[in-house]
Amino acid sequence: MPQNAKQIVESLDQNIYKTIEFFAIFSRLEYALKHVEKTRNGKIGEEPEPNWDKFAKYLKDSLGEERYNDIIKMEAAQYLTKEPPRKQIIMKDGTLKWEPLKRAEKGLFVIFLRIRDVRNNLFHGGKYPSRKKDRDRLDACLKILYACLEYDNDVTKKFKENE
């Protein structure tokens, strides 16, 4: 194994459970979103796609304003708002640089975007949970996802279902 690959694996070692937990919860939630008509894209004969914007609207409509706002006001949601993930951009000289993500959306719409940004950064190799901010973002994402699953709705039922 190349030395740098070994270092990457070792850096994950102490945080592997949190990383696997995040991927497991995120992927299972996307599975549930694809199975609930109100939270997916796709027509008959097409591949279903999870739609996080529809999920945010679904939660807002089904929870009511107060409970919806409870999620948005969570410390974890505030953290993702204040410390959003960054994205890599290509500079004129061909190097890559991390830039803040600019999002116009508000409420759970932007929070779900940031959760997907964290997932994309982690999955596509741009970030590792060996850095404190990246671990903190993973923790924040998990707290928000678990909070969304506390409410009794079709998505939560599908998430908990055994197949």
C-alpha cells in the first residue's frame, strides 16, 4: 500500500464509525425518499431520484411551522449555517482551491444542501473526518438527519422498514 494511502486510512481509523454511520444514515434516507412519492423525482418507467427539496417542503407541510422551526433552530443546523462546507474550484493556474459555497435557499432547503455538500466532499475525496471542522460537520449532519427521522411520517416509516 502506498504510504499516503496508508496515512489516509489511518486518519480515518479513529473516525471510521462516524463516517460509516453518516454514509449509512444518508443512504438509507435517500432510499426512503425514493420510495415516498412526495419526496422523489421520476415518472413511471424512469429511475426514481430522491428529492431533498421536496423532503424539506414535506416536513414543513407535515410538521407545522413550530416543529419545522425547531429543526432549523437546532445548534447543529446553526453550525452548518455558520460553518458551511466548501467546494473546490479550479484556479487560473490549474490548481484547486477551496471556496465557500454560496446558497440563496433558506430553512431546511439550505441545510439539506449543506448536508449533501458534506457527503459529496467526503465521498469524492475532498475532505476527511480527521480535521476537527469536518468531524464537527459530520456530527451536525447526523444530528439533523436523526431529528428529521423523529417525526412519524411516510419517510420515517420507510426508513425504519426492513426489506
